[in-house]
Amino acid sequence: MEEHNNVRTLSEKVSNKIRKRILDGEWRVGDKIPNEQILAKEMNVSRTTIREAIKLLISSHILRIERGVGTFVVDVPDSFLESSSDSRCGTSTMLQDICEYRFLLEPIACALAAERASEEDLNKMGEIISEFEMVSTKMRVNSNHGLLIDRLAAMEVRFHTLVYKMTNNILFQQVGQTMNSTVFETYMVDHYRHSISTSQLKFVDRHIEIYEGIRNRNPEQALIAGKKHMQITYQELMGSDPPENVIYT
């Protein structure tokens, strides 16, 4: 029992060190942190301690694991996390709130990303697009492959989280990361598992259009592509058209 408490105490110290490195800007929202082996060597602790520290940060919504991909940063104010995890989550009202939020703000984020994205982030987005295309090709052969569907859903979250990161606006980055985590937990995987089909894989093309607008440094092109994607997403999830009284500038 005492040994377990010692491990727990050490893992808490390590989690605080990782948290500080995130707050100091070493790893930004959406970044993938080093693996357990590297962190264990850097901090001179066991991989078990690193694993426990990461679990603590996941429970605090500081980190998120994508199986087979890695561990990513979620740097979000606690006050927003508390409000986003209330009883509305998982309900049809919460789903509508999420869809409305994404429809209103993500096209704007796409336009800002076209103006401000770094070359490094553009390369990351290009890699995600390539992965999208590879997974969608496999799914055309076997659209019922559960692992591929989960991977596709996780990639969608990575893509949109990166869009928010590209805005270089801390509020867009933080709220966007929380929103995309909430999207993933609330409906993304379930929606993919029950609704994905070969025809719906056309959504990959919508992501490519967004990527091209951002890569071309064309805010108008990126905004239009983002709005198109959000319109179709809203229709797929809500079964109705999104609000009409929205003016994008």
C-alpha cells in the first residue's frame, strides 16, 4: 500500500512537470507529446510512473490519447470544462448546440487559418489528408471495419483541432480543442459507427477543399469550404438545414 502511494505521489509530481511544460508553451494545443519511453528517460522515472501521470492529465482534460497514434495536448481552462461537461452533454439539445457552434465559428477559423498557418502546421495537415485518403480507400473495401471507423473519427478531430490551432488565437485554440474533444465524446464515434457508408466517405473531399483553401493562403476559399462542410455536417446530424441568418465577412 505504501509503495502504491509513493508511485502515486511521484506520478503527481511528474504530471505537474508535464503540465508546466505545456503551460510554458513547449507543447501547444493539438501537439503530440513524446512517448512514454522518451518521457521516462527525460524525467528519470519509470514508464509506469509516466503512464500514471498521463492518466491524471487525461482525467483533467489536459491530454487525450488516440490509440495507435499518440498522446495530444488539450490545454483548456477548468471553468470552461466544467460548463461543457454538464447534464446537457449527450442530449439532443447538446448535439444541437455543438452543431450550431461549429456552423457559426469553424468557417471563420478556416479563414483565419488561411492567413496565419505556419508551414509546419500546413505539413501536419497535409499528412492528415494523406491519412484520410488512405483510410477511406481501405474502407471502400471494408466499410464495416470498426478500427478504421474509430481511426477516421479520431482523424476528423485532429483535423479540426489543427484548424483552430492555425488561427494563432488562444481563445479559438482553447475553446476549439475543448469543443472537438466534446464532439468526439458526445457523438463522433457513435455517428461514424452507425452511419458511415461508402457514399459518405465523400466527406474526405470536403476536408481536402478546406486544406486547399488554407494551403493557398486564400481566406475566402477556406471560409467557403468550411461553411460547406459545416452545412452538410449539420444536415447529417440534425436532419435539418442550419440557421439561415448568418453573415460571414
